[in-house]
Amino acid sequence: MNEPNQQLDDLHHVACVVRDVAEAAVWYRERFRCEIAYEDETWALLRFANASLALVTEGDHPAHVGFITPSALDAGPLKTHRDGTRSAYVTDPSGNSVELLDSSSV
């Protein structure tokens, strides 16, 4: 349990696998108030008021949850992504992919 005054890590995004990134981006934009922060053929990032939704293609990017945390460096070497963020991936005890984003790169 966190102490009452301890700062909590931020949920940056949730990534879900889609068949077609462009089609999925249109679907979400037509139904929700969000903006496209980035989009290409294999990945789109939709920004909402409190977090982002990543749309990813299977085989190019894993479905995952991304957190901004100062402890990202503890997970090993950080990879720099095309959007300039740096992160490392770890697996939780149930086998889910978790992205740890370096707080200085977001």
C-alpha cells in the first residue's frame, strides 16, 4: 500500500491489437472525444483526457499496458521509440506484457 503522500506512477496507455490501425482509429474517433497523437500502418496513439489508447497490429507490437515510472531504468536497457519515448518491457506474473516508460522521455 502506498503512503498517503507518496506520488503514484501514471498510466500512460493501454495497447490493444487491431486488424487495421486506420479503420480502428476512425472507429474510436467517431465514438469518443479523443485526438490522434500519432498514426502509421502498425501503430496509432489516441489521446484521451486521462490516458492514451494505442492501437497496434499483431506481430509488430504486443498488447500491453504502459506506465510512466522513474524505475524504468531498473528493468534493463531502454529502447528509444519513433515517438521519442524510451522504455523497457517486462512481463507480469500472469504473462502480460508491461511497458515501463522512462519519465524523462515522456
